[in-house]
Amino acid sequence: MRAKTINEMTYQRMSVEEFVNWYENLVQKHPNLHWYNILSSLENDENSTQGELYDYFISDLQIDDIPLIEDILEKREYFLDFTYAQHIDAN
């Protein structure tokens, strides 16, 4: 039996409904952001590092809210998982 990492032991995965609610609340709080571009980079770019996406959000998308960027990037795996991503809207 493989030992669990600390991250696996303490990390509790959100349900699809929790993720969608989180995302919709974020969009409502920040309606002026380019959500289509944010989603596109999160859902379609598996190869960029967190740091590269962080830089892209700041320099290319002009997002200057660092805690917001960190919150979005912490949930990147949900955007890469079609089970979750299929339920969110880029508009």
C-alpha cells in the first residue's frame, strides 16, 4: 500500500456543485475580468507552470489582485478536469 502524502491527507476535493458555486461567486465579484481568457488558459494549458500562468494573468490579462490570482491557481486542477469544467460558463 502506497503511503499518502501530506497534501493527499489534508486536501478535501470540492464537489462539482461547490466548484461551480465558487466560480460563479468569483465572476460576480469580478465582472470586469476577461473570464473567457482566464478559463481558456486554465482549461487548455496543461504544460505551463503555476508561475507562468501567474505571470500571464498579471502581464497579459492585467489582473492586479494577487490573492485572486492565487485563489484561481489553487483550483487549477478543477479547470483541467472535464468533470468540473463542463459545468462552468466563460461568459
